[in-house]
Amino acid sequence: MSTATGTATAARVVDAVKVYGAGDTAVRALDGVSVDFAAGRFTAIMGPSGSGKSTLMHCAAGLDTLTSGSAFIGGTDLSALDDKRLTLLRRDRVGFVFQAYNLLPTLTVAENITLPIDLAGGRVDQQWIDALVDVVGLGDRLHHRPAELSGGQQQRVAVARAFAGRPEVVFADEPTGNLDSRAGEEVLGLLGRAVRQTDRTVVMVTHDPVAAAHADEVVFLADGRLVDRMAAPTAEKVLDRMKAFDARTTADTSRGGTP
Ligand SMILES: Nc1ncnc2c1ncn2[C@@H]1O[C@H](COP(=O)(O)OP(=O)(O)OP(=O)(O)O)[C@@H](O)[C@H]1O
């Protein structure tokens, strides 16, 4: 799958609409979003609370379905897949990192990393796993259990697990939400290294401008719509963009409009 500029697209949504609920209580979480996530790039999704970031990620990753519009992983239209094929696609072609590390406490670090491949009955590519372990810096922790690791180290295991099966795209939802700033920086740094050193693709939801600055590009959502894209972000530039949302919301509210 290629865009007009010739860059391969790892994932995209087209005219994505997601409505939760019905009638008076219906919430239009996505209101016609079209966005592509380039392969081999680290993209951050930012926007005010409630702007639809997690909903976009969940629908793009096949964890949730759109009300209308389309979501693609590579060239595969997710709406064309039944539940079983969608589950297989998520297992074989997509990796996930969440705020909670979701490691199995009884397994070692090494076993946690290869668990998805083992469950799928796949073949572990030991060279790739070794390279990943190197990137995430866990070489001396492979035989420890999660409880013996810090939060930051556990999230690094979760990152290695997400990349273990060489997925086409790794989706991360607030991956540093439970970490202090130093551990968070380490996890963000290794997501960046995974993209740049091993040519992987990451799409990350965050509300933190410092986290977004680790990405190659930031896409901004407001009120369920894509409102901006920023290449080569810095924390300052992202913060300024976010302040513009806040100023607009405050102005709308003081005029009696809907925030
Ligand atoms: N399962 C659901 N049922 C009903 N409404 C929902 C559901 N999930 C999300 N919403 C609503 O959809 C809108 C977008 O939510 P979403 O979680 O995608 O936003 P977000 O930008 O990720 O927010 P935050 O930064 O606070 O996590 C919000 O108004 C939210 O209340």
C-alpha cells in the first residue's frame, strides 16, 4: 500500500466515524477522520481529553469497529474480516503496548517476550529476539519474573513482546502513563530506536507533549476530527499547539458554545 508520495502506509483510516450509544446520549467520538500512518515511522496521536485518540487507535488496530468508514492494516480492509480473521490479523500483524504492562507473573522475562509467538504456534526467530532484547536493554534480566523488575523494566518487556512477532505496526496507548519521567523517557527512547534501528512502525496515543516529541510526526485530534499534523515535533511546539486548543475551548465556553 503506497500513498501519493510513494511512502508505504502501515495503517490508515478513511472517513472514520465512531458513535457510541444511541439517541440523546449518543457520543460521536470520531467524526470523519482520514489519516494514514507511514511504515517505518513513529507517529504520535495527540489531542485534548475526550478528543477521540484512544477510539482512533482502537479502530485503526482492529480492537473496535467503526460505525462507518474504513480501517486498513497494510492493504487489508478490517471491515471485510469476520471475528476469527480479525483475531488472527491482530495476533499476526499487529503489536500492542498498553499503560498496564499486562505481563504474566509466573513467566520469566524471556517467556513473556515470546509468549504471543508460542501461543500462536509460531517459530521464534532467536536472532530477532536477541536484537530486540539488546535494544530494550534487558539482557541481564531474561530469567527474572516481572515482580522482580521495576515498572519501567516491565514496560520494556512489554515493548519487546509487542515487537517479537515482527508485526507490521505496533500501537501504544499511553505507554508511559504509569511511569515516572525518567522511566518514561527510557521507554519512549526505545520505541524510537525500535523504529529507527529495526525499521519498525509505531503509532502511539499520548497526552504528553514530551512523549509526542519522540515521534517523527504528531497528528492532532479535536472533537473527533483530525485538525493538524506536525513533522519533526519538539515538546515546545506540541505544547504551543495544545495551548491553542485550550484557548479555543475556553473562548467557545465563555461564548456559551459547546467546548
Ligand atoms: N465505550 C464507550 N462508550 C461511550 N462513550 C465512549 C466510550 N469510549 C469513549 N467514549 C467517549 O468518546 C469520546 C472519545 O473518547 P476517547 O477515549 O477516544 O478520547 P481520548 O482522546 O482518548 O481521551 P483521554 O485523553 O481522556 O483518554 C469521549 O467523549 C468518551 O467519553
